[in-house]
Amino acid sequence: MDFATRINKVRERLGRLSGFLFFRQPNIRYLTNFSGAGTLLITRKEAILFVGFLYYEEAYRTAVGVEVVKVKDVLKELPKSKIFNQLRKVGYDPHEISYATYLGMPDALRNKLYISHKMRGLRELKEPDEITLIRNAQTIAETSLSKLKQMIRPGVTERDLRIQLEYDMLQLGSDKPAFDLIVLSGARSSLPHGLPQDRKLQPGDILLVDMGAVYKGYHSDMTRTFILGENKQALKLYEIVLHAQQSAIQAVKPGIELGQLDRIARQVIKAAGYDKYFGHSLGHGIGLDIHESPRVARRVRTKTQPGMVFTIEPGIYIPDVGGVRIEDMILVTPTGYENLTKFPKSLDSAIIPV
């Protein structure tokens, strides 16, 4: 990975700003290779990473292309530094720090800071090395889910499945789960982001599994829905959601509006009479964050470009009945797309014999 090129991308976006401050870890990792806590200042000529004692040795050993400076309190010490005093306007993204942190800054720092959105989308187009890491994370996730599928049967609890899934991903090399893993059964599967409980699976249940691994900082994200035996309503919902997802995926190519992808999937679900049960956007970008730019939502006018990686995950959630979601990660290529998710999703593969 060429960190010097990434830092130059920041400099090219500065415009009238004389520097930019980064506070969030994913951006700092993207720009320096450092995975700990710190604050990064990039100017037209300098790149300085400020870290505390706890992370100094790690930063000194792993950070690339930056000067590493040890501080006790960066917010107090930064405005006293020679380099900062030479700057006029320093940009920052307010989404990277809390309002309480902003209010706690000394005037000498706050008076030079300017809200800027110039760096949003900095990580939007993935480099080949990044795509490889996402693939590796997805391989871990799919291998783990294949093992888990053998455990799915009446009497097993949601929590049992979640624990096994997390254990297998860690055993296979995942840094950690990509998020709190979602394993929901029966009527509880209608909770789009519910957490596993001690409910035991029963014949006829819908089982929704939303999961992801992290490999060297890069995330994967996948949802599969299973049906334990006979459930005609669940089979119908599954076919609708699968059709909606496939319709949106097949439309992916460079230059299409992300909002159009959302509308394509939503129209399939609406035509089937279930539009009020699909209440979230179609997808989100993925990389060093589990949710990052670009958003795939109906009002987004951004057009796809080669190198974008995002999820496509339509769903139908009916209270007291259950929910179905199918989620894949899609890479935009120069000629169309590649589906990075290989785990089976046909209707036959979703049925668990009981």
C-alpha cells in the first residue's frame, strides 16, 4: 500500500486550507498504517502523528511516512507547537470528534479550526491491496458460516450459534467480529439489528444471520436467511427478497446512481405488496469501517465508480411473523461488477431439513 500517495491525496484536497487534522482511527490507519489511537496533522509539507505514551512504541514501529511525536495531551500541546503556529486555517471533520471534545479545546486551537467535508469519501475507491484484504475477511466469514450451518437444528439457541460463529472466525484469523453478530430466529428475525438471546430454534423458524469478519483492519459483511423445514410464508418472502437483490446487483455498472440501485430493489418489493416492511436503505460502503462511504440509498445521486465496494441488502420484516434479509458485497469494476460474496443464497440452499 502506497501511504505517500494517500497523504498526497489529502494535500490535493486542501484547497485554501493550510492543513487538516484527523482524529478517527480508520482514517489514521488508512493514511499511516498505524492502528492505535492518535491525532494526525497533514499540511502541505508535513505529516505528523501525535500519540500518547501507551501507543508511542507501536506508532514508532508501524507508522509509515509520518513524523511520530509523543504528547501527554495533544489538544493542549498541539497549539503550542511551531508547526501549528505557522498554519492559518486547519480543516477538520466534525463527525470525527465529539462536541464535548471540541468545547474542551483551548482557544488557540479552536480559533484555527474550520469545519470541512473535503476528506469525506477519501477511502471510497479501494486499491487492489484493500480489495484483497476484504476478500480475505469474507473468506473467513464464509468458511465459518459453512461450519455453522451444520449446527442449525431445532433446540439450538441463538446465543449458541452466535458464540460458535464468533469462535470459528477468530480461529480462522479474524481480528475480531465486524460488529455484534446478529443471529435471530422465529418472529425475532423481524428485528433488523436485534441481538441473540437464549431462544431455542423450532421447526418452521426463519433464522437470520448477519455477520462479518475483520482481517488486518478490513471488514466483511454478509447476511443469510435460513428456513427450518416447512414455512410457506417464509419461502414466499425469501423469493421476493432474492429477486429484489438480484435485480439491483445486475444493474451495477460504472456511472449508475446509487439511488437508482435502491429504487430498483425497492420497486420489486413494492410490486409484491411489502414495501412498508422494507424500512432501511439498500446498502453501505465497507472497508476499514463496517459502514462507510458510499451510501446506497434512494436519494443518493452519487454515481458508481470502479473500486467502490458496497453491500446490497434488501429485506422484508413483518412484526410477529419474521424477517428475511440477503446481503452481498459488490465491487464495481471497469466493465460492471464482481460479487465478492460467494456463499450460496438460492432458495434450496436456504432450507434446513428438520
